[in-house]
Amino acid sequence: MVNEVQDSIGPSSMRDSVIVREPILEVQSVSKRYPGVLALDEVNLAVFPGEVHCWIGENGAGKSTLIKILAGAASSDSGTILVSGRIVNLTSPHVAQQKGLSFIFQELSVVNGLSVADNILLGNEISNGTAIRVKASEMRAKELLTRIGFGYLNPSRKVSGLSTAEKQAVMVARALNLDARVIFMDETTASLDRDETVQLFSVIQSLKSEGRSIVFVSHRLQEVKHIADTVTVFKDGRVVGTYATNDVSVSEMVRLMVGRDIEHAFPAKDREFGEVLMQATSLSSAKVRDVQLCVRSGKIIGVAGLVGSGRTELLRVLFGLDPVTVGELEIVGQSRRLRNCREAMGLGIGLVPEDRRGQGIVGMRSVEENITLTWTLQNRHRSWKRDSVKLARNFVESLRIRTPSIGKQMELLSGGNQQKGIVARWLAVRPRILLLDEPTKGIDVGAKAEMYQLIDKLAREGMAVVVVSSDLPELLGLADEIAVMREGQFMGILPGSCSEEEVMRLAMGHIPSVEVVA
């Protein structure tokens, strides 16, 4: 069932020796079929006490489906699940919780209007029978947070004011309060900056030292290599194999995931630049200040900065979602005051938002409707429905969107395929300027390479592309120039040939070691 488990756990700053005992969690011959898709095909794996076990694979490989089954949110068609050697029937999230399984997702299930303590003890409140014992609850929350290095958080503080990393700490504390033995973390680093990721890894190490098991799902393979004891590779609904992390390299992980070697993920930066399509001069809004930006046809501009630096807010201004308070914005040589996003779209500007579930897809609508949503607004002619179907099918084929049909509900696709669908929506109307906010967030290494090639192709065809990303190697590999932001302020632009250190120095307010291009 397991090819190589714990055979050679070598030295690592994030990894200790693990004594292999009986599995805390076993999945035996689990299968799941949806209409037109075999999501899981005879999956077998085991998670041992006190290990960090990473699951990797392309979007749609079966990881999320298995997590839904283990969380009690979906049922398998066949197979057996065992916890501590006993067969369990995970009929609901409550049952999964009772069996010691806890889940922390990228879209965090915190209640922003409640306090830190209320969130940690949610469903398990300390009460005297008629009312919650506030002080006792806050003391318990403080104790749990201190165990994972977040003792500085005020238990009475509203969760809405916390950072993403702090909200994740609240979720971990909730799992500890439930005495979870296996904690699943699904793409939990996707919204974190470097320091926050290190902080999360410290929490994982603390949990591991207590004998708890962590199932860590990530597309960031360098993180997997750093944090994991064991790696299980999924492909097309099957488990390719389980390996001791020291026995498999990042390139081997990629090959096992996608079935081929991916070389030269980033295209060559030999693109030719054309006319100025957008010029921002001393541009400010309520959230960003002093933006100096020249966007040319054929150029890819990256936007870097720490979480909360104003990167998303910059794109909102350029797309007409937030009003300009000071400065000037020229589009194709004409000064513009964008009043809304419809005006921006009319001027040839498109935006792919960071929050694809909340702001990107229309989950209950079909793949076809999502892809052609913007196109349909402009093409309500007699044969529009027939053309809409043809357009959607063409993009499903050309962008390799994995779906059994264009009639499938968009929310049922994997994250990477949803992302491709949102990009296709804009390609259908061919904007002159495309704004991309975290375009590869939560998508696998193969889909990332395809996205990079697509962005390069669009630029070579004359489109101007502005890319916000928390992944610095991604920006350095893709962008011709990198605009850096800090605390809402536009710090300047570095050449695409700069180093990560130079970007970080500027992002942290230090004097740059290279000349900044204003």
C-alpha cells in the first residue's frame, strides 16, 4: 500500500526523527465517481502519528475529493476508512470531528463577527448551563494560543481584525480544543507571505512534537520538501506512490504528478514593447499612494509587496473599482477618471481577482456561462447562444480546462480549472490591458507552467499584463519590471533581472541596492 515510508528521514531544520507505529489514519481502496468523472480510483494511503504527510498532485487529481470524504462532506462509493485501527463511517463533519479529524482550508471557516475565544470554542462553549462563562473561555483560548506561539493575541478581540496567519492560528487552536489527532491543512500557505509561512511551519512543528499528525496539501513543492516527512503523489484519481521526502527530489515530484518533465517553466524575456496603453502619474486612492506606472503593449509588469501592502488595491484603482483621489490616469493617451468597472471594460481593461470563489466564478452557473459571461454582455445577437457554446468549447480545449462538459457547474471544478475559466472569460473579449491578481494561487505546477506560457503569449500578441503575486520567484521569472509596494505606498520599480533580496529590501522600506526606475 505504501511504497516507501519513513525509510530515510534525514536532517532538516523542520523535521525530527519519527518512530513509526500503527497508522492513526488509513484509507483502503476508496473510490468515488461523479457523473462523467472517476474522481478517486482505489486509493490507498496511511498517515502515522507525529508525522507531517504532504499530499501533492495536479488540480483534479483527487486530493480535494478525498479530503471531502474524510471531512464527512461527501461519501465514497466503495472502500474503507480506519482511525486508530477501527473502521469508521464518516457520515457528517460532526462525526469526523468526533473521530479526531480537523480541517483547515484556504478559505478559512472563521466567524469574523465573533471574538477569538468564541471562534476557538465554537460549538464547545464553556457555560454554566444558561450563559457562556466569558472569563473561563478567554483563559482557555489564551492557553491554547500560547501552546502554538500566538499567546500575544487578545482572546476578546474580533477575528475580523486579524491577519490571515492569525486566523489560521485560531483554527489550529480550535483543533487543539477538540483534541484533534489528525489536522488537515489544505493550501493554507497560499495567502501567506514569507514570514507568516515560517510562523505557520513553527506551529506545525509544535503540533508534531505533541504527537499529532499533519496532512499538508500544497502546490508549493519547495515548501513540501522543507516541511514534510512523507509525500503522497496523486494523479488522475489514483495514488502514484508514497515516499520518504528525502528520497524524492522536487523535479521527481513534478514528473510523478504530471507524467512528464517540465522544463523552462518561464518563457524567455525577449518580448518587444509597443505603445503606452496606460500611464499613472502620482496616482492615489483611499488605499494606495503615489503610483507611478507606465504600462506598455507587450510588457509584463509584476507587482510585489508583503501581504497588506496595497497590491490588490492598486488593481482595484486601475479597474475603476476604487476612485482616484489624487493624480492622473491616462489610457491610450487620454486622461480618464474611471467611475466603475464597466467603463474600464469598455476601454479594454480586464481583471482576474484574487478571490476566485467570492469575486471570480459564478459557482452555480455552468462552465459555459462563466467563460462567456463578459462576451455575452457585448454579443446579444440572434445566434449568440450557438456562438457561446462554440466559444466555451474552444477555450475548454485550448486552455485544457478539465471538465466532463461545458454544462458542468463551475463550483464543481478544481481551483486551477476555475482559474483557467476566469482567464478565458477575458480572453473571449480580448482586452488590451489584463490585470491578474495572484493568477496561480492554489493551482498545481503543471497548470502554473501553462499559465506562464499563456501570459507570455498574450504579451507577445500585444496585450499589456500587470501581475500581482506573492510568489517572488514567479514574478522574477515572468515580469519585465517589478513594481514594489509597502503599506499602501508605491515604492518604485525594479528591473525584472533583480534579485529576491532587492525586492524584499524595497518591500520592507530599506534603501534599494539597485537604482529604482520611477
